[in-house]
Amino acid sequence: MAHQDSSPESPVPTERAEVALGALDPLKLAAVPTVLGLLACAGPGILWAALAQGSGELIWWPYLTAKYGAAFLGLLIPAALLQYWVNIEICRYVVATGENPLTGFSRMSRWYAYLIMAGIVIENIWFGAYAVAGGTALGALTGFPMGFTPKGQALFWGYLTILIYLLVLIFGKVAYSMVERISMVVVFTTMVGIIAAVFQPKVTAVAPEFWASLLPHFSWPADWDGADLKILVTCIAYAGAGGFGQLFIGYWIRDKGFGMGKLIGRVTSPVTGQAEAIPATGYYFADTPENKRHFLGWMRAVHFMNIVGVLLNTLTIILMCWLAWALLMPTGKVPKGYEIAVVQSVFFETAWGPIGKALFLIVAAAFLCDVWIQLTDGWSRVFADFLYANFQRPRKKHFRFWYFVFVGVFTVLTSVTMLMGQPGQLIAIRGVISFLAMGLFCPALIYLNYHMLARIFPRWIQPHPINRLIMYFVTVCYVGLGLFYLYLVFSGAFEA
């Protein structure tokens, strides 16, 4: 059964039981559930931070720092903050309707939703590379299997990681809860390790010059390598979850029970869990003082959750770049190939010797391997949700059935594509697609929340005019940067 709210509010009698919105089934009338405590709402933000910490933070931002010093560090904080406003608008739609933005995109135009779905497939078939990248750390840590090349060891541990996480999804009672718990452990482990690592004399000695380099600025370095353009845009996209993966936060807050999402069931284990009712489409609510109070309370919870996630992620990037500035840049070492998560072990090794190196490899594996389960969970929700919202026949099977079908499909796809190139190359391909994706769906979020929802919802669900203006600015940035990147590629200004 769905995790329903027990609040006594009833809709006003004059409201219609259903209201049409766009191309899909009507929204049903319901009351806004009461708000959880703020601390109980932090989980999706921590999960989002754990997803965001997968590549840019461990690999590519330290790569750019080690190779180019201060040249691009001025972009770090602005790139991280841009995603805050995107998250807010994703969550606004979920809190108001219980639906996810992809369902909203289908309400706008099914053809547009098909375009987004195609982009999601192209973006996400590559991220078995995260398991391989984590496998490079585990291979270096254990030296197992003995006699294997670094590539062979990385692939072995990558496949083993996928198997373990697949079993977690199948046997864990509630899919979201399992993913959240794993992510919390990963975030705690990585943050404790990294914070401890920065308190080394070699790192603290460069603090003034490093922190000054974070002030907003941008300049092409004299030794710029055009082949790094993919990495640069990957860093901008992955100063957070980035790309279509940004939409996953909507699914996670729904399973956490935010707003009208509390009226919709969660994905549970086919082995250990009981199926909960998950409708194809969502809800709307009447203009009452109680609904206003609860909705605005949920939006405060969204802001709190989002602040937790964005701050954790931004702090992680900064600390990793600080370590790269102090320990990699002087030696000219950069993460690459099948040692993509290994050369950074000097971060801990400098202070604590071989034990420190082993600790960092564990942290690196945690950083990267957990991304597979987060993206598998998110990707499977997206496709199950798309089928359920847009087509009648799939509704003959429970939502959970389709979720696990796509878990299987995704497992096969990533297991194949992780053989197709070095992990860094595959992650960079995904990064470019993610970078372009932000400019594709941000305008749709604006239309969905500021125009479509305004037709049937009270005015007070809309953001403050300043927040709305910021979202317009963020969207212009993503669209403009995407077009600029395409211009650079097709004009031959840089090697793509």
C-alpha cells in the first residue's frame, strides 16, 4: 500500500474531482499531506550529493587542477550553484503533483518526452564506466586477481560490484531506502577521509593561494590541450549530478514522501517487500489555507534538502582540488587510463604512507562504485514511469515489475559498454551529453512550472520573482554554454 498521510483535511466541495492538464490522464483532487521534520528530509539531498561525487569530484576537477592550476577553478563554485535552482524546480513539480518532471514533459508534448528519453538512453548506457573506475582502485588495493593486467583487475572488480549492488536492489525491502543508506555511508566515509587528508603540512601550506584561486575568473591556459575540451564541459556538468541524472532527485523525493508524492507508493523488493500502489499519474489540490501551509512547508524542506546536497558536493570538489593543487600539480601527475582513480592515492599516502594509500583507494572505490546503483535505480524509475504514464497496456503489470525489468536491461547494457573503452573516455562521453542535456530540459521545466501548473494551481505555488529570474538566468547559461561548445567543436577551434 502507498505511504498515505493521515491528516484530516478534506478538499473543498466546489473543486472538481479531476482536472485535465496536457496530454495525459487528468490529475486527481487530494489534500497536501503534512510535512516531515527537516532532518528527516535530508536523505535525498545526501543521495544526490553521493551521485554527484562520482566523477567530477574525484577525477576530472582534480585532473584540471593538477594540469592547469588556477585556470578553471574560478568556474567551480558558479557551476556547482547553478544546479541548486534546477533541483528546486524539479522538486516543485513533484511536491505539487506527485508526478515526476518526465511525466510533466509528456503532458507538454509526447514527442518532446520521446526526445528526452532518447537522450537519457544515449547518456546512460556508458556509466558502467563508474564501476570500472572504482574497480581500478580496488584492483590497485588488492592486486587481485593476481596475474591480471590493471584493465583486467578493474573489469573484474567492476563486474563484482555490479553483481553485489544488483542483489541489494533485488533483496532490499524498499529500493529507495537501500540506495539512500548506501549513499549515506559513502558520503560519510569520503568526507571524513578527505577532511582528514587536507590537514597535512604540504596541503595547509598552499591554502592561501589555492583559496584565492576559487574567486570567479576564467582564462585559457597557455598550455591548453584541445583534447581536454570534453573534460572541461564534463566538469561543468558534473559540479553536481548533471545532465538527465539531475531528474533523479524527483524520483527520490517522491519515494521519500515529499508533498503529493506521499500519496504514491514506493518501489519494493519482489522477494522481501510487499507491493505498494503506484498510480500512473498524480494529483492537484484546492486553494485552502491548510494546503498552502503544507505546500510551503514542503518547499522549505526542499530548500533544506537541496542546501545539504549542494553544500556537501561543493565542499567535496573544493577539498579534492585543494589536495590536487598541493600534491599532484607539483609532480605533474594526472588521473587517466586504467589508473584513473589510483594516482590520487598520494592524497592520503603523503600523510600516512601505505596505510593512507590503502584508505584512499577504499574511499575512491566508494566514490565511484556507488554511482552504479544510484544511476541504475534512477534510470529504471525513469523508464518504468514513462511506460506507466504514457501507455495503457503496461499498467496490466505492476510498476515494480517494469522497474526490475529495466534494472535487468540496464545491467546488461552497462556490462557490455564498459568493455568499449577506458573508464575516463566513457565518463567523458557521458559528461558531454550531460552538459548538453541541461540546456535541453531546463526550458521545459520553466514552461512546466511557470505556465502549465499556473493554469490549475493557486498562485502561491509559484516561486518568488527573484527566484524565478535566477532560474531564467541559469537556463540561459546552460543553453548558451551548450551552443558555445557545439560551435567550438564544429568550427574546429579545438580538437573535440
